[in-house]
Amino acid sequence: MPKSTLFRSARQTAELWRKVFALLKNSQGPQLYLVLGLTILEVLFNLGGFIALKLMIDGFVKPGATAQTADLPLWEITFVFSFYLASRLTHAAAAYFRAAQGFLVCDFVNHAIQEKAVKTDLSFFDSPEYYDSLERARQAGPQRPAAVVSNVSNCLSSALLLTGILVVLASIEWRILPVLLIASVVILIVQLELMRRRFLHQRQLIQQERQAAYLGWIMTAQSFAKEIRLWCLGPFLNTRFKEKRRSVRQKYLMMERQKSRSEVAVSFIGVFIMIGVSSFLLRQYHHGTALISEVIVALLITLRAETAGRDLVLSLSKLYDDRLYLNQLFQFLERPAQIEDQPAPLPISLPRAPKIRLDNVSFSYPGSQELALRGINLDIHPNQFVALVGGNGSGKTTLIKLLCRLYEPQEGKVMFADHDAKHINLSQYRKQFSVIFQDFSRYAFSASDNIRLSEITKPKSVKSFRTATTQSGASEVLERLPKGDQTVLSNMFDDGVELSGGEWQKIALARALLPKSKFLILDEPTSAIDPNAEAEIFNDFKQKMNGRGALVISHRLSTIRQADYTYVLEKGRIVEEGTHDDLITHGGIYAQMFKKQSHAFQENDLDIALR
């Protein structure tokens, strides 16, 4: 290996362990040092026991001594076993604190992964890289950092114990030391190579494991249950799941076979070393060059040396394994965000109601060569009801994400109160928007919490809550629930209730109306609501806006015709804009859409009359 590569690898390894120690220190504080201190004490008591044992045998087996004349005071035996007792007590204490440390580190790393996942750019979720990266981080933690402490402790304990044993052995017979050292190096090389191959195989299997887990989730999730039963998909999904798991299982078994073969080889090496050392020491005694006490102690500590050497090699190989996996964890945690506050961001200061503008904005999704939006110019003024219409895939939802700075445009600017939104404090900026996405989330929380999530950190205002639920029609839903607004909206938990799609939309609309934001953005807010309920929701909509600017996306032009101004989006471009009357007079795409919907309503009315 070239020197530059070797030095770079050493620097990377040192940097990794610095991060691990910082992580453990941040999550533990003094407890980390307590664990390390107890580990060192355990080693010292072990070494003290060996030294006390040798001194006791030296005092007992004296030249010319017989069974009748040998002196073996009880206090010497007690002294030897006191070291053993102290060693076991410190081991038990260290094991307890390591377990406690494991729980704390587990929670700390879980929190770090979740916090990073929450702060990660939305664009990261659009690629398989996110899911692979997250899966690697989960594989690396949260138990892995806690295991590092155990591995470091075991490595330190084994190294100190082995060093002490080698010193004692050197005083008895130094010629057996090179044999032990060479054997340990060979075993270490074998273990490290095995760990490297195992890591590479597991990294290649991540996507297959996720695919199998996805199939398992499909078969057990409620959202897929109806279609699976209707189309009899169970056997098909189960067969595909078995195929994925069989492939993964075979590759893991191959790795286990390699591991077993290496462990057998290591065991044979250890046995041959012990036989050779024992034969050499007994021959030395036979030739009169060694005392019986030296042979006994040497054999005992050689056995312990073999165990300590094997533990050291195993700990070092685990640390190498830890290094490979922890790299994945830190790569995920250190992934830089693309959308974040600039240095000294502008605070939100609104002496008057602001307006927002998309100024010649173009955008494409990561990894896509095609623009989702092209040259968009759009204004939303205070107390203005703006509508956005267009076919599926025209870019309407993408435009909303840009307004909320969930994505950044490649070209153009998002202007808020005459400032580039990039220069405004990000969290304060996003709080200016109340949004219902077309695929809004449904939380297995109480109805009250589901509505209040948009301002969950603020004290509950009964007046604001009642106003939002009344204006959205959610109050009628709450009245029918068995525990009112404290009813859990999911059958995942006891006493929970599952709502219909239309009822959920009313809950989501109340969630959007609750905060005192400056802009209200609704993406298909009434698609699952019947026309009468929709008419009630949008009746006096300007009053419900309460001075806010509003952007509404809907395919129901009976709602859109109330808008002050309408934009028509097609293939990522604004192709028409104006008031309802202007667009009808123009006779373009909007007029054709409105004519088709009006014709459909007239035919339905005629059918009802004929019946």
C-alpha cells in the first residue's frame, strides 16, 4: 500500500474515532470515563491476581520443602482470591454501566438520525440514495456506537492484560514470546479480511433487504388491504417476498460459512500454539533449567494469554467492523443541507400585509433533465383569492413547494415582501404559510392534535379552534366522534375511529385555517367532499381568509370561478391568466374546461329531472 494511502487511511480512522468519542461524550458525559476507569481497574486486579499467585507458589514450593514443612498461611490464599473477587466486582460494575450507557447512546443516536431526517432537504427524499443512506445509518446505529464502547473497553482490557502477561512470561522464558506475537498477527489479518468482505456484501444487500421489507409491509398495512383482497394479491406478494428473502438468506449464509471456517482455523492455530508452548516448558523443567513453580505459573498464564490474545484480535476486528459501519452513520448525519439559513438571515418584520411573487422561476427535480416549471411569474397579494388550474402533471404542486421553500428554483427568485426569500429566516418564512397538500398526512393522534399540529407549540386557543373547525366543516365531524375532539383518528389503537376521505379533508382544512399565517395554500382541498359541503366551505371564503392571500388548486371550476385572479398551468408554463370573465371571453384552455364541466352538470341535472 502506498505511503500516501496509508497515511490518509490512518487520518480517516483517527478522525472517525474522534467523532465517535465526541458522540459518546455528548450523550454520556462523566459516565464514559467511569466505564473506562472500571475497565482499567478490572485489568489491574487481574494482573495483581497473577502476581500474587506466583508469589504464593514461590513461597510454598521452596527448595528442600516437604508437605510437612511447607508453610501456607491462610492470609496468602485470602490475598490471592481477594484480587479475583475485586476483579469480578469491577467487571460486574463495568457491565452495568456499559448497559446503562448503551441505552443512553441508543436514544441519543436515534434522536440524531430522526433530527437529521426531519431537517434533510425534501429533494433528498426523491431518490433511492435517501433510503439506502438511511438504512445504512440505521444499520450503523443506534446500537453500534454503544458497542464501540464495549469493544474499546474489551480491546483495552485485553491489551493491558496481554502486556502484563507477556512481561511475566518474559521473566520466565522469553523465547515463547515471538511465537505468540506472530500467531496473534496472523489471526488478526484473517479476521480483518473477513470483516471487510462481510461489510461489502451487506452493503450490496441493502436494497434487496429494503425490497423484501417493503413487500412485507404491503401485506400487513391497512392502506393496501382492500386491493390485496379484491385482486387476490396475497399469493403473488408472498411468493415475491420469499424469493427476495431466499436470495438475501443465501448470501448471508455464505458469509456465515466463511466466518465459521475462519473461526475453525483460528481455533486450530490456538491449540497448536498451546501444545507447542506446553511441550517446550515441560522440556525445560525436565532438563532442570526451570523450577516447577515457574512451569505451573507459565502454563496458567499462557492459557490466559491465548484467551487474552484471542479477545484482543476479536476486539480489534470488531473495531474495524465498527469503523466501516460508523462511516455510514456519520456520512448521513453530516450530509449538508441545500436549503438552510444564510449567514445573518433577515427576520420576518411585517409592518404591513406582505405579497409574494414568483419572479421568472424555473425548476427541475434532482436527477431529471426536464424542467417541471419554466419561467413562472405569479403574484399573490394580501386578501386576494388566487386560483391555479391545470391538468395532472402540469406542475401545480411543484409550484406550491417552491413557494414554501421546500425546494429552491434553479432560475429566478421567490420574492416575499420585496425581499428574496433566500435571505429570510427559513423557519419564520415557512410559518407564514398554512398549507393543505393533496396528499396531506393523517396522524394517529387525537382529532384535537391533528388540527392543532399546525401550531402545536402554542397554547390552545378555544376561540381560534372553534372558528377553524366551524369554517372548515370539521365541527360536524367532531360532534359525531365518541370522545369528541379527544378521539384518536385511527383504528391502530384502542377506542380509535377511522374517518372517511371527506371527513379527513375537513380536519386538514381546519388545520390550515387555524394558524394566523399570511398565506393560505390549498391543493385540492375538497376533492373528497360532496358538492353541498364544498359550497358551504367556500361560501364567504374571502371572509374566512381573514385578510390572508390565498392560492387554491382545484379541478372544480365552480369553486375557482369565485377567485379574484386565475393562472392556467400547462406543461410547466403559465399559458393563461386573468379573471374568470376575462378567461371565458378569451376562449382558451380555461374556457374549454369550464364549458365541459358546465355541460356535465347540465346533463346530470337533466337526468335527475327526468327521473
